[in-house]
Amino acid sequence: MKKFAVIVAGGSGQRMGSDIPKQFLLLKGKPLLQYTLQTFLKTYSDLQIILVLPHADIETGEEMVCKMNMEKRVQITTGGATRFHSVQNGLNEIRERSIIFVHDGVRCLVTEQLIADCYQQALEKGSAIPAVTPTDSLRVEQDGDSQTIDRNKVRIIQTPQTFISGILLPAFNQQYQPSFTDEATVVEAAGNKVHLIDGDYDNLKITRPIDLVIAEKILEAQLTS
Amino acid sequence: MKKFAVIVAGGSGQRMGSDIPKQFLLLKGKPLLQYTLQTFLKTYSDLQIILVLPHADIETGEEMVCKMNMEKRVQITTGGATRFHSVQNGLNEIRERSIIFVHDGVRCLVTEQLIADCYQQALEKGSAIPAVTPTDSLRVEQDGDSQTIDRNKVRIIQTPQTFISGILLPAFNQQYQPSFTDEATVVEAAGNKVHLIDGDYDNLKITRPIDLVIAEKILEAQLTS
């Protein structure tokens, strides 16, 4: 089936201590975001990318895609006020029955394997939400008190959150709610069940300066394996 | 007040892909565990360490402590079948009214600042459980279904879990329960409330090979700051 990846890259470089938006920080000489795009493009030759960027970064994004020589497969659109609105803008470009990946631009270590696993499950069950189990103890805090929770029941959610278009597109016609923190919550609010799938501990979201160093090491390991 | 640190180091090197128990893996030429001990010893000159090691590692531990010239301040005892039993063995050595830190040996990046913060709060409130807020979305899985949970209410628990002896020692006289995954759960089961405190994102638990690389980078940053 036809495949689309809506790649959302709206972060600033603030927490990274940089003026450069984090999606354009360099990892071994190339912008983070370029790794993300390349892995999706490589996984399926019939996959189209809709890259959602803040208005201020559109030009930088266009230059990057041009250098990659991928203008035909990567379309750029402008982000909105929240993640929901950004993804909504991206989805507006999709009319076809398809499998749609929604992915954080700064998860630049996503593998072809994880993308293929998500595709397969979304095709069979309608959705695939990659998730891993925490390695530390967890508690829930409420009204100044806290309670332990069984970490074996908790899942840390990653992307690409992957859906069949018939489920994802109607869900994004809903009115925005502040509880829409990811695509899974949007799809659930529309009355659908979501299905988790094993994620990948190395599928890191680049958030802090140290993450760039970690990403470089994981990348080296991926390239030599 | 007198201070004790019960440092638990019972891990194997399995997940690290090494035959060396992970607490003895080298970080810039020194065993991980040595960093952990040094930071506690440096923070307070009246602090005594009770190091809990698996039987097979006692000799390696003794050699390390001897090289550090810290035999007077570090006592070694043998671990038990679970974390609860290991900590219990360590606490058996403590008779004095004191503040007691219970710490993972492989959290070798713990700072003097965090130790001092935990001490202060334990003195005032009876306990201090360092915790940080997750950066990813979370779900709870049950019976094949999953539900989103508000990540702003979830805390990732670290060590040193710190208590006043009058709370911690009696709690460890309880019968073991499988729900005793850390010291906070033991203290709660004994009818006491525990108090969280801001942890430190860099206070990493060395679990996977990549963590050693990350630890080295954080250590470099700490040494130059």
C-alpha cells in the first residue's frame, strides 16, 4: 500500500543550548533531520514524506531537501501552534488510502527495521505505537503524595506512530483537546483502540546536548554492524 | 548527624556484554564503583560506607578499597537473594542514630550536591527519594489494552534513597514481599510516607554498553565545570 511519513520538527535549540533549531544540529557533519528523512526514504521507494516545519525554518528545510536531491519525495508544509495542529497540517496533504507514519524529526536513529515492523502491524491491526519498558522504578505524584507503579506495566512511547489512513485522517477532524499529546491519544478520543509494538531503546529523541553525543555513538555502532 | 551509605552493587556484566561485573567496568581507567564510593566519601568526612557485594566479588572489592586506601571508611558485606535482602544485610551493620543513604553502586555519576540535598531533606522530613520527570509519553498496559498516563505526574526514581535511621531500620525488619523493589516501597509498607526530591538527569544507572560512553561524557563535563 502507498506510504506517507509526516515528519514533525518544530523544536527550538533552547534546551540544547544552541541558536540552531535542534532538528538542524549536525551529527557527523549532517543535520539530524537528514538522517531521519533518509531512513524513511530508504525503507520504501514508494514512500512520500510530508515534512512539517515552523515558518522560520522552511527555507533551511528546503535547502536541505534540495541538497539531498529529494524534492520529488519530500514536500514541506508549515507547522501549527501545537503538535496536533502541526500533524493536522501535514495530514491535510494526504488524500489516498495509505499507511501513515507520524514521526518526531529529532528521532534520527529510527531504523528501517522498526519502520517495517510498524508498517506490517498497522496493515494488520490498524495501528502500531512503538514502546519500550522503563529500566527505573516509577511513581505517580498527586496532591503532594506519591505512589509506586509497577514499571513492568508502563511503556515509554516512541514514534513512528503508524496508522492506516482510514483511522488517522478522520481522527484529526476532531476539535483540538489539550489531552492530545500524541497521535495515539487523538485516535483513541475518536473511539479507536491503539496497538502497541516493541520499540527500540536506541530510538532516542534528541533533547539535551548529551543526546547528540549518545546519538553519534549509536550511529557508529549501527554503521559498523 | 552521623552518616552511612549502603552501596549495593550486585549486577552481572550480562547486559553490558562483558564477563566483568558491571560495577567493576572501567570508566577512564577506574572501576565505576570507585567513582561512586569517592563521591560519597568526599561529601562528608564523617560518612561510613557499607558496600554490599555478591560473594564472588568480595575479593575484587577488597582490593579496590585497599588501593583507595579507604579500609577504615568502607566496610564490605555479602549481598542476598534480592535487593531487599542485600540492603537488609548492609543495614544490619548500623546501630547508631544516623542518616542512611541507600545507593546503586552503578550510579557512579551521583554528585555531592544531590547527596547533600538528600541529607538535608531526610533530616527535616525523614526521607528523600530523588526523582526526575520523564521526557517521553507514557502508557500503562493491562490485559492487552493500554491507557495514556499524564507524564507530568510520573516520576522516574533514582538513588540515593535517603532516610533517617529511625524510619529505615525498623522497616527492614518486615517480612520480605515481592513488591519491595526499592527502599521507598519497604518504608511505605511499614506505614511511613516517603518524600520525593528533585533528582538529576545525569545521575545515570549504568545498564547497557552505551551508558558507559554517556557516563564518560558526563564525567568530562562535570570535571571541566
